[in-house]
Amino acid sequence: MHIFEKPGPANTDEALSIALEGARRRGINCIIVASNTGETVKKLLDMDIEGMTVICVSLVYGYFEIGKQTMEEVVRRQLEERGVRIIIAAHCLSGGERAFSRAFGGIGPVEAAAKTLMMFGRGTKAAIESAIMAADCGAVPYGEPVMAVAGTSRGADTALILRPAYTAVFLDTRIDEILCKPIVPGKAQIGKGGKE
């Protein structure tokens, strides 16, 4: 496993190379990329991806602004013209549960699972979530290995081989290999009102 010293878009080219090489080594022909603008997918398309299916999972409408999607329509069309399947759907590790946590405070079990995955880094959580969303849409066969690539905020810094389950049974998802990820910034700290 390759560890990046810092998270972020500076790792994108290397993370994509690691993902592509890892997919070929394992005989995986599907790469799922979490991308809210399409820029990371464009970088992947500029590489030698012959024989690969590329799926882009973007942010849900209204994530930052009501009625808006983060990927420009012209970029979406360009990616689709190059054979990329675009998936925009409810985020399986927040979705409807977030409505309750926003309205009443606290978190539910699905958001707790998401926060737990973030202990490995935001990219790990996003890669797993994107693969599950792709399975939900029928874009990948249930339970078969895929390469999932994501990052911390922008770009890519994480690549995983996993076998996604559907959202309804997402705990059946299996992570086979972490190919690369960054060191997660920050330090462990005591929560509100906690004692050492």
C-alpha cells in the first residue's frame, strides 16, 4: 500500500496510476471515480484505459446549493460522449438519515458508519460510498470486485479494491485491498464532555 504524506489533489496523477495498475494486476475492468466536477475523471481518460469501464459518481443535486449540481452540464456531456457513465443519486452513507440529524441533532447509525470510515480518510469513505451507489444503480455487478477512486475534497488520493453491496445491505460490502491513501491530518482528541 502506498501512503501519501498529505491528502489532496497533488496526489491525483499518482493515485490514478496506482489504481489503473492495480486494476490491471487483479483483472478488474471497472474503475469508479468519485468526482464532483469531472476533472479527476478527465485525467483518468487521458491515461491508457483500454478495456476499462469508467463510472463517475458525483455529488447529489443540492449538496452545496438547492437545485444545483456541481458538475457542469457541458462537462457531463463530454464525459458521457467518451463512454463514462455518470451517477448522481442519494448518498448511501447519509441520504435520508441526514434530514433527521439536521432537524433534531445527533446522528444515526448510517452516519456513524460514515464517520467511522472517515477514520481511514475522507477518500476511503467516498470511494466505498461511490461503489455502493454504483451497485444500487446497476452500473456494476453486485458483489464483484471493482476499483474505487476518491479523494479528500478535490482530486484523488485514495484507491481501493472492493466488492460493493447495495445500500440496503451495505454492511455486506467487502474491502479487498487498499492500494493508496493519505495520512489523515489532525490528532486524536477527547470529544465534548469526554474524560481521558
